[in-house]
Amino acid sequence: MKRLRYFCLLFFIVASCRAEARRPSPVVRNYLAEVVRIVQANFVNRAAINWVTFHQNLLAKASGANTIAQAYPAVEYALAALGDQHTQFYGARPVKGAEIPPAKLFPPYPDEPVPGDIGYIRIPWVVGRQQQLDAYMTNIQAHLKERDTPELKGWIVDLRGNMGGNMWPMLVGAGPILGDDTLGYLVDANQTKTAWRYEKGKALLDGDIQAATAPYYTLKSANPIVAVLTDTLTASSGEAVAVAFKARKHTRSFGAGTCGVSTSRSRFELSDGSVLLLTTAVFADRRLVRYGHSLAPDEPLRPAEVVPRAIRWIRAEYQAKN
């Protein structure tokens, strides 16, 4: 009997040691707790998550990790399990291919030729430093000025291939067509609504200037008829511009449904230098209709049909309006 008790005790000790060896190290456990705190406090759909289970699964996935870098795959797995397509995690390590300029990987689509009675502007994706953003806004408003004539029946705003980046210069670029108005909202996990608007060359969030250009352009004919073009590559900030045109008078969309990440992300830097881009709000239009998913066009069309159909609609709308 004593021998049996001895072997049982020995088995328990060995099993406990093995279990302890599989546990993440203390530094890893602290790091994972940091990740959970940030995500639980800020994730837009936090009310739908069982955070005890989330934390337990994260620890289990990081089993045996002795360094924070070894726990990165567990963090990526846990974030993917949130079911959100926009959240991204970047470990504190060089990213292969990061030295390649985005413009070489994803060149903007070319402009479409249109007849003289139709205005056309492409709103491409944009990222970069302030000098690049300033040049972007100046360039788009210069194109608007160049193409604007009293004879125009309406405008085509082409968002196809706009994969996102910084939404504020995009709203400034499209602002003369959108007009001075509240364009949409960010709605966070607390149901707090923060308005974004365009006003005289400025894009504002809750009244604070996010991007601006001066001088700014004003269309020769205010409140024009607008055809908005989208495709499956219209994503994130590109979708924000599409949302800005929702519920606008004399506006209709054509093409294909957008990518489906019509949400806002916030940047969180973790203690080891890794970065979490976490979805913290969904886009809502000026009527407070929420998205967070793909925006379906008013008229789904094959690519070759999009521009001709948009032109026909603008002309018909113009005739009906006048």
C-alpha cells in the first residue's frame, strides 16, 4: 500500500511538472493578458465574445512558449477567431516585403474616358506622410477644377480599386462633389456616434480637422447628380467614401459589392513593440444606417457595363431634374 501511494505521488509530481513545462512562461502570460485587456476594452463586437474562453484558448494556443515572439502565432489565431476581417497584428519583427512601396504592388486603376457632358473623378487609395497626403488632396481637387464645366450633367465618382488607407484625404478630395454636410458616423462598442463631415476644404471628425487643403475648389454647379462606382476591391477607407455618398440626393451606385470591411481601426502598440490594428467602430451613413459589411450597389453590373450605364443614368436623371 505504501508503494502504491509512493507511485501515485510520483505520478502526480511528474504530471504537474509536465503541465507546468507546457504553460507559457510568465513573461508570455503577462503579454497575453495585455493583448486580452486591449481587445476586450476596445473591440467593436466585444459584447459578443466570451472573454474567459478567449483568454483560456489564447493561453492553450501559446502552450510551451518561452518568449513573446513564440506566442505571436497564438495571438494571430485568437484574433482570427474573433470573426473580424479587418483586425491585423504585426509582431515586433521585420516584415518580409515591407520595403516594397505599396504603389508598385497595387498601382491605381487608370481613369475612364467619358463624354464632354459627364464629369469624372477617380478617388484612389492613399497612404503616406503628410507631404504625400497634401499632394493627393491637391491633385484630386485640381482634377475636379480642370474637368468642371457649366455644361456637365453630372459626375462619376470612381471608387473601384480603392483598397483603403487614410479616409480623410479621400473625403477632402471628393468633398466638392459631396458638398458641405455631415457625411457619416463612426459607431463604437459603447454605441457612441462620432460624426464626420466635409466643410470648405476640410474633413472633420467630431469637429476636429483630420485633413485639409487650401485653397479648396467649389463646383460650378452645386449638388450635382452623382454616379458612384464600386467593386470588390473597394475596401476600408474606400468604403468610407462610398458610405459618404449613401442617402445623398440624386446619387446612385453601380458595379459590384464592396470588400466588406466598412469599419474603422485603431492602432495599439504593445509592450514589446508589436502593433495591433483593432476594429473599434463601424461606419454608419448620414441616416445612421450601420454597415460593417459589404455595400451592395444600387445596380449590380458586369465591369464592361458599369461606365456606359452610369452615363445613361446621369443623362436621364438630368433630364428628369430639369
